[in-house]
Amino acid sequence: MIKKTLYFGNPAYLSLRNAQLVIKLPEVENNTTLPEGVKRQLDVTRPIEDIGVVVLDSRQITITSGVMEALLENNCALITCDSKSMPVGLMLPLYGNTTQNERFRKQLEASLPLKKQLWQQTIQQKIHNQASVLSECTLEEVKCMRVWENSVRSGDPDNMEARAAAYYWKSLFSDIENFTRDREGIPPNNLLNYGYAILRALIARSLVISGMLPTLGIHHHNRYNAYCLADDVMEPYRPYVDKLVFQLYKEYGEKIELTKEIKVSLLSIPTLEVRIGGKRSPLMVAASQTSASLYKCFSGELRRIIYPEI
């Protein structure tokens, strides 16, 4: 079953009743002329077990600790946004698997050669997917991308990832003067930032469910980054966000803003159709397959991570 993504961009009271998320609106709660029975009928409820991601994008949202406990117990990712409506915080369960300790040990014991091989596979698939997006969106010739994909060595010591990225971004948004991929850069960087934040939460959630530490990466190792492994694993998934942002950019134009309408489109990322293992699957489900395969690589059951292919 595909878990739902809930977005709250207006004031709301979120509480728990009978394993249901209860959504109350302040204008209803503060209306003294309405009987309590009528107010109760106006409440919106959602089963906690059906929720995979919750995005809180208003400073006037009240959420009870009971709701947070229930969401985390059901492996939900809880995202909070700042005053600019950009995701700024991520809450995940401390444990998501019954054999947590054993899985932590397998991850911690992974050898450096294994990590380098896994990173090679990750970058090869990322460049492959970037090339496919570039070809589909711009009809750009991508022979060089295919060469770089096949040239990635264990650990990517030649930094083929950066070489491919420079060509990719220059070509994907070639009609935007001086466009570069930069968190603080011109649009549609704002959309890319938002989409990647949602993607990062999905990948981190899937890693926790598979019993791994999202902090301990196979390549990323920034001491201040709590989600290094999520940042590693999400790399081949980024082109799916890029493709969606490109489509929005073509529809809304160069000065596209992060409106609620645009956010609705970006919040569809968990349900984007991807192809993984020869089958079509929602991205959220594919992320779980990727995380499960990564653990099997750590435990010696597999030699390759299963990634989606565009």
C-alpha cells in the first residue's frame, strides 16, 4: 500500500483519537455558536497507519505529542518548514526494524572496498538517469554522459559525478542565462531545493525502516550532517525530481515561485512512477526496495544495490 503524504499550510489543531489523526480548524473550534456535536462532525480524520509523510508549513499548527508518537511508531517522516516555507527539520523513528542491533553492526562493519564499490554503482546509476532525463527533456545528445557513466571507477576517484553534473545542469536549463545548481541560486533552484528535501525525507525513512543508520554514509561523511547515508542513496533518485521541476519550469516560466500550487505538484514525488527491478513502482515503494538491497549488500547477500532506472 502506498502511504499518503499530508501537507498542512494553514492553521490547524492535530490530535489523536482511536488511532486516527484528527484535524481541527481554528475557525470551527473557536466558534462558540456551534454545538460540540457539530464541531466533532466537522473534524477530518485520517488513519495513522496510512500516513507516510507529514509536512508542517505553518507556524500556527498545534500538534500533540500523542500524534507525534503515533506517527513515529508507524514509521512516518515528519517534516517542518521555516518562515520561507522551505523544509528545515526532519523527525524520524529511533528504530524501525526488529533486528536493529544486528543491522547496525553489519553496516558499521562494512569494509572500505565495499563502500567504494557501492558508491561506484550509485554514481553510475545517477549519471545514467541524468543522461536519460537530459535526452527526454531537451533532446540533447548525451553520448558524453554515457561515456562518463561507464568510466566511473570504484570510489569515483576521477570525480565523474562532478564532470557529468556540470554538463547536465548547463544543458538542462540552457535557456536560463548563467544558470548553475546552487541552493541560493535563481529559480528553479528553489523548486529543486524543496523537491530534494522531500526526497531526502523519503530515503531517510526507508533506511530507518530497513534498520540502518541514516547518519553513517558510504561516501558522504560531513561531521555536521545527520543524514549522510540518505544523501548517498538519494543520488540516483534526484533526476526524477529534476524532470518534474523541468516540466513545472516549462509550464510556469523562468520566474517560477514556490506557490502552494507548485508545492502540491512537488508533494507528488512519493507517488512518481519509477522502474526498478524491471517493474513499475511508486517512488516511495522503490526507495524501500533500494534500502533493503543496501542492507543485503552490507550483510553479504547481494553485490549490487537495486536502484531505479530511467
